[in-house]
Amino acid sequence: MLDAGYERATVLRLAFIALLVAQALFGESGDLCEQKLPESVKTQLTSEFPGYRPARLTDQAPDATEVNDGCITVAVGDFDGDGQKDVALLLTNPQSDAVRLVVALHRAAGWAIYSLPTWCGRVSGCYVQTAKPGVFRRSLSLGARLSSPDERYQIESRTENVVSGTVDATGIVYVYSNGKWQYAWFSD
């Protein structure tokens, strides 16, 4: 008799293979992560980041996609407090496996695109998600020295925020305030 963990892993692997086959047969437009992005955002990102594309569900390890709907590379929230839905996502360059963390803030005339610092070496194993308003404190284990002028020991936010990092390893919160982005490492 097989144990439940082995059976669950086998089911996840089979589901992942079925997803790959479906995308091969029906094209890439069926990707769950890409479906979360408005067409206008995709068009603008293609123009601003040549060679990059939004990370897809198939770019992730099957065990990393067990949360929510499985897409851990796109997050939607009101990151600037204007009542409009904004999008945070990971872009990947299929040729080099480089990763970019990008936020698209919804504006009347289109999207304001921001490229934020990320420490993800490759898209597999990286995530982006929305965090509720709150106070975020820098992890004490990182020491006393900040790495950039945009990094903070503590950030207080009254809007939703972007969190990104590597699965089971890091969490960096990005807060948009007064027209600029600041961040704090809150786990490692």
C-alpha cells in the first residue's frame, strides 16, 4: 500500500504533465498566470522589456504551485491606494533565465510600470503575492547594514503591498508611498 504523500506527489506530477500537454496542444494563451494579466499590461511589458515574458505556471516546480490557484508569479492588489486594481508579476527571459520583478500601477492613460529589485536568480522557486496594510520590520538576522537607499528597517503601509522572494526562504515587502517604492526584508 502506498503512503498518502507518495500518492499526492504522483497526482501533482500527473496534473503538471497534463498542463504541459494541454499548453502544447492548445497554445500558451491557456496559461493561468497570463490570464490574470490585462492585455494592455502584456502589450506594454512586451514593449518595455524586450526578450522578457510573464512567468508561466509551467515555469514553476509542481510542488511550488500547490497554493491558491497555482499561479505564484502574478499578484493583484491596490498597491497605490487609488481604488484601482494593480498588478505585480515576475518576468523571465527564456534565453538567459533572468528574472525581473515588475509592478504595473493602473492609470487613466495606461499603466505606470516599475521595475523593482529582486534577488531571485531564476524564476523557478520565486513568488510574488499581495500583503495587507501593516507594519513590516526588517529581519534582525540580516544585521544592521542596509543595502540600498530604498531599503528600510521598518515600513508602515496603509495600502496593499507587494511581497516577493524565493519559496520557503525569503520575503521582501515592497511599499509604494509618495510616488516611490521602498522595501524591507522581513524573513530569510
